[in-house]
Amino acid sequence: MQRFSDLNVWQRSHALALALYRHTKSFPDDERYGITSQLRRAATSIPTNVAEGSTRQTAADYARFLNIAEGSTSETVYLLLLAKDLGYLKDDDATPLIIEAQQIGRMLFALRKKVESASS
């Protein structure tokens, strides 16, 4: 089994989580327990679930964790759109983050399909 930290999708989702931590530092203080926290949790859930799933005993379990990571990716995309619409992120900052999250989502989907086909 490949180490999770060697997976490109894990590396990119980890980098996205780090970027979102940096960007959310400038969010309003009254959002500390709102969108700031929710965006950080959604973004960190992506690489966390890739890592946790990679240690599961069956491919079906791994695929389930990858699916959870896909959901967290969609949540991240929405929260980035919300942050942009609320004026917490400029378009120039939000757009590349959204594009990266969408690409990570596609990578997770492909990996999940590959893992699922290996379990059948």
C-alpha cells in the first residue's frame, strides 16, 4: 500500500488546507466560530480522510473515506464561494482556491473509482 503522503491528491489537499488557514486569518473576528472554523474544518477533512482511509483493511473502507473527502471538497468549494460573496476573499484570491478544490475533487473521484474497482 502506498503511503498517503506520497499521493498527489493528499499533497495538493494538504497544500490547500495550509493556504486556507493563511487566507482565513484575515476574516472578521466575529466569524472565528462561523465560516472561519467551518472552512478550516472542511479543508482539513480532505487530507485527513485520505490519510485515515489509506490505513483501512479493505478497499471498500478506503473508498468510503475517499467519498467522505469528496464531500468535504464540495463543502470547501461552497464555503469559498460564500466567503467571496461576503467580501472576505477577493475574486483574485478565491478563484484559484476554488479551481484547486474542484481539481482535487476530480482527483478524489478518480482515485475512489480505482479503489472500488480493485475491491470488486
